[in-house]
Amino acid sequence: MRIGLSQLQDKLWNLVRSAKYRVPKKIRTDSSTLLFLYYPNAIAESQLYPFHVSRKILRKLLGLELKVCPVGSWGQLEMTESSQPKVIIVQTHFHIAAQDLDDLFSQLKASCPQAKIIFFDWFAASDLRLASTLDPFIDTYVKKTVFMNIDQYRASYFGDTNLMDYYGHLYQCEHQRQQYKVPESIDQKITTGIGFISAPYLYSLFSWAEMPKNQRPIDLNARFASRGSGWYNAMRSAALNKASALSTDYAVAQGSLPRAKYLLELGRSKITFSPFGYGEICWRDYEAMALGSLLIKPDMSHLKVNPDIFIPYETYIPLAWDLSDFDGKVVHYLNSPAERLRITRNAYEVGHQFVRQRQFIDHVKDLV
């Protein structure tokens, strides 16, 4: 199916939205309930949305009845010993204080001692800064990116994260050294969750029969912000400068656009450059793959993601973290249309099969 630009634009205007979840005034739970205590945030929503769209399948195949409630309102639920949910999934604020976290999960455990409690970490960074507080209360820790080497969670970093460590040294930032307490007992509880691919609009984009086959007059799409904390600003500014340096010879898109127009433009771009953000993965990674633009990005080989959408030279092009190979790789793939098309088709197919084959349900089976 060939998707024209006007048709694509109409679809994107309809898809760029957040799902709305009806929360009844009274939520009745029982032994078949999967209770999702969600944090109202667009990034966190990407973890909730696939449960929402798959609720009938969850009921039919797993006998689970999805109930949703904002995490801040869970105390209003009336649960007795006979009405405890089977599974409780919890999201929290990124900056929640350790004492508040302890209080929340202590109360959950005391109220529902038979329930399986699963923590869904939607945060950008790859660390486990909440692990020592959560470990006594949870059965499973779901994280959308997981280090290949478990020892990285216990490493001492120059800054709060592995990214702050690398770019802080590279750009001579002023950081305090940080080392999180991560108990070994949590190692067996960590599992790789679903990333941004299950956000409402991305879930829909990957559901199309095939990748958009549009003309692509834009050589390189490099629309991303750079303002932020010191190391982030330095990292993103260096990335923007790399892209700008190519603009004398190639069509490079930079600056900001409204999201729908930006997505439309990605569908007209040969290559999309996606540097790291405060964490490794970005919306842009999945947007580019869904719209047929070749993703180039700092190397992701240190992480596991689900589905495995970062396969070097098969679904994306890895870059050195200092971008020393940026120019050569961009120029090579601009001049290699057949190779570029092969990789973009592979990337789209990974996302498409995740949606089409309902791989999310297999993920839930493993969790519960």
C-alpha cells in the first residue's frame, strides 16, 4: 500500500493524541483483577496504553480484568481480603522521596499481601536509583532499558548516570560522583519492558500494512532541542553542530516544528539523527523507524530493549558516542539508497510484527 503525503498528514493529525482512561468513582477488585496504578505523564502512558488496547485479550486469554487508577488515588480504593487484586502494577513520580516510596509500597503490601506487585519504571535514565527501597516489596521490576552487564548498576559514576559520566568527562562538566545502592537480590526481579513503541500514536503507526513509500527530499533530519542541564546542553549542542556542518552540501532539517508537521517531515527524510537525551532512547528513534527514515544514533549495544529494535546495521546505524564517525556514516548512507532501504524496512518490520503478532501479550504472560 502506498501512503501519499496528504493521507499520511491526515492520519498523523488523528494519531498525535493521548489516550483517555475512564476511572470510575468506585473500583471493585477481586482475584481476577490486574490493577494498574498509573502516573499521569505522556512517557509513563506508553507503558499503560498497550494494556488499555489489549484489555479484551487479557480477559479472554489470561483471565485478567484490567482496572486503572491514578497512583495518587489508590488509597481511596476499598479492598478486603476477599477482594484483593491478583496483580498490582505501579508507576511513581521520578522525584519521589525515598520515605514516600517506602510508605506507598508498605501500605500496598499490607493492604494486598497476596497480590503480585510489579514496578513499572518509565524513567529516562538507565540506573536503578529506587532499587534499594523497592526491593523488599516488589516481585518484578520492569524497566524499558536494561544494562547488558548487570554490574553497571553498581558502578560509581561521575554524575547521576552513565551518560552524565561519559559526556561530563568529554565536555569537562562539573559533577559529583554517584553510586547507587543496588541489592543483589533485585537482579532476578529485573526484566526488560516495552519502550516508547507502545505509545498511542506509535502503536498505530506501526500497525500500517507497510512502511510509507514517500519521496524523501530531506537528506538529514536533525530537529531536536539542546537546552537543558550542563552535560545535556553540551552533548546536544555538539550533535547540532555536526548536523549543521553538513548543511552546505545536503538538505538538513533543523529547528522546531509542531509535532504533526514534524512527523510528516520525518516521512520525507532519508536519515534521522537521534542523539541521546537524558536517557538513551528517545521518541525520535521509534518515530523515524515507523515512518521509514534511517535512524543513526550513538551505539546502543550496552542495553537490552523490548522489542529488540536496535540491531546494528540491520535496523539502525550506530555511531561512536563522541560522533567522530558521524560525517562518514551519514554521507555513506545518503549515497547508498538500496542499503538504506533495506535497513529501514527491517526496522519497520520489527515494530510492525510487535503490533501485528500481539507480542505485548507474551510479555504480560511472562510478567504474571
